[in-house]
Amino acid sequence: MDIHSWLSQAAESVQRWQSEYPPFDTHPALLVSDERFAAAFGELADRMRGNYPYFHPSYAGQMLKPPHPAAVAGYLAAMLVNPNNHALDGGRVTSELEKEVVAQLAGMFGLATHLGHLTSSGTIANLEALYVARELHPNLGIAYSAEAHYTHARMCGVLGTPGTAVSTDAAGRIDLDALDSLLAGGSIGTVVATAGTTGLGAIDPVHDVLAVARRHGVRVHVDAAYGGFFTLLAGAQGRAGLDPRPWRAIAGCDSVVVDPHKHGLQPYGCGAVLFADPGVGRFYSHDSPYTYFTSDELHLGEISLECSRAGAAAAALWLTFRLLPPEPDGLGQVLAACRLAALDWSELLTQAGRLRPYQQPELDIVTYYPATAGGRLTAIDQASARILADGMNDARRPVFVSTLIVEAQAFARRHPDITVDQDRARILRSVLMKPESANYVAELHARIEELAGWPV
């Protein structure tokens, strides 16, 4: 896999196409000498070295990793043309590619019918889903779990819709009894179920949420921005397999969001929103005096709150799916490696050592805390912060993790032996979304164990 060759092919293919048109002179205002470019690019390259090594398995902090080389090549080829997938005349080919990859995503979730498109992020994708929820039930609120992404509360504020956080169980999943009581009040029109929370990686029981919601005549939106591609492991054999019930239930929900720029191996930003009922497209109805006139077909801009959108994102995802389709034997193998890495690390954490698991991972996010801090929450908080800083600042053997703030009550539910002497605390959190992590877990664990052994 020669990324340099792939990028050369991408650039050369565009040059060949451009050469079929009559030559013209570039405007002098755009001309820059090779020397000036080299100097400016050299400065950029030096500054880029200040990034953390997101490409390396020693980076197990936030949800960051490089895109697949196929995505880079596809993006580059389309970016050089720079299509806009707002209207068909601005993205003639990439609009077709977008519809094809959206259909593949819908098929991955088992949707019998769908209306959807790519977005610039999961935030915008969720905004669109909640916008439709508000239009369908303008006088009703939206409910989501207390562990759901903060975007839901923010977007409810943007939309002027009441948002209600529902308590969670001991594993960070939405509490079904609390949800049932809330829905019985008749004030909620849509429930958000999270298939993979960004803090713990917890999977709400979508099948149970759907049953409770339907009993009260309430819609269900699934925020699978982070975890959506793990549906490829639903019912799979072996340790990597997941309980199929939450994932199969997505097909019966009203909308779902997934981020290809996470486990779909795409560059930022590439989100997606899908609706089970194509009829919700009526809520996007608008007119423009200078677009939508080249075809009687539906333009993507007519079913999107966003206007200009990068056609290059569609090309990148299309090419990636041609090589690694969203199927168990394709992209599913990548997801399996990430999940196995998390399970392997969890097993190491259960052994007597300097670290303890906070809870069992469901996807590829591992949460843990330093046992060397003793049994006090204050000490755990301080030790976690120190390990985070010491790991990334060690020039000899750096390691990059993240911290997660957890409430004292949530900590005590999982670990009643801990002395609660403050309201909340930081614990350690590692995201193993690079499949290469599967071969690096022992090294990560040993390094953080070493850091945890330093004096508190």
C-alpha cells in the first residue's frame, strides 16, 4: 500500500481530464513562485510537527486517527475539482457518489426505506435529526440520557425545544424505568438513544428504548455518531461479537446518525444523517433563484440544512467503501480489531496491578483509574491528572491518554469501596480506534502502569 503512489495517481487523473479542455493562462494574481511556496510550506511543516502523534498506537487519547490512504486519494482527486454537493450542477458526479454511499449506510443499518445525506459533522447530523423531530412535534420536547453527547442539549437550545436528560444505570446506559416515567407525562415527542457514548462507549438498549417509546407514541432517534459502524459486529461469532438486539432495532427507529470520519476511516469532517421516512424531506422545502434548475431529480441541497458541502467527502467515502465495504468481512474486520484491543486491555486491568478498570468496555473505549492513589476520590483525581501530563511530556517514551470526569455517585455505584470525598473526579480513558492498537495494548498498559507507580 503505497500512499505516495496513490496520491500521484489521484493528481494525475485530474490533470489528464483537465488537459482535454483548451489550455488557458492562469491569472497573474494567482501565481506564486516555487521558492515562496517552499518557504511557506516549510514553515507549515515545522508547525505541524507540534501535533500529537495521532497516527501512532502510543496515542490512545481522543477520537483521532489518520484516514485510510484510499480516502485521502479520493478526497484529493475530488478536491482538485472542488465540487459542491448542494446542487446537481455544482456536484454532478459527487452527488451521485453521495447517494450511493448513503444507500450503503442505510443498508448497513437495515433501513427498508431512507432519506439521507452526508454532513460536515455529527453535530450537524444530530441537529438535522432534532430539527425534524421539532417540526413533527413542535410542542413537545426531546429526551436523551445523561451520558449522551452534550450536542443534544445544545441543539435543543438552538432549536428552542425543551431537552430533558434521563438518568443512567450502573453501566452508563439510559435508565428505562426513568424513561418510562418521563414519557408517561406526555411532554416528549422524540427520544434519543445513544449507540456508543463518547465518554464510556456505553450502548443504550435501543430495542428496549424503542419498545418503551412506541408504547407512549414517541419517536426514536439513534445517535450512533461514534458507535454506528460497530453494527457490523452485531451477532458476530467470537469475542468481538456484540449483542445484536440494540443494533437490529435501529432499522425500526425513525432516524440515525453515524460519523464516517470516526470508524469509517474518513478525514474530518464527514457525518451522515438518515431518516426512515423519506416524507420528512418536506421539512427542508425551499427555493433558490439560481440553483436546482439542471435536473428534475432531487438535489441533495433540498434535503439538507447545510448549503455548500464538500463533494470531496463523498468521493473519499465512496472509494473507501469500494475497497473496504461496510460489511462484516470488510470494514467489520477493522472494528473487530479495535474492540478486541479494548477487551484485551480490560483483561490486563483486572489483574492485580497499579490500575483498576472503571467499567467493562462495550466498544473500543477503555476507562480505568490508578489503584496506587489509594481509596480516596481526591487522590484518584490528582493521580489521573498527573499520569495524563507525565505521559505526554515524557520525551523518552511518551504515551497519550485522556481523562474523563465522572460524578462521585456514578463512581460509588461501580466501586463502593472508594471513599467519596469530593463531588467528581477525573479517571483515565483510552480510545483504541486504530486497529493497530490490537498489537500495542501490552505496551500501553505497561507504560501507564509504570507511570502509575510513581510517588503520588
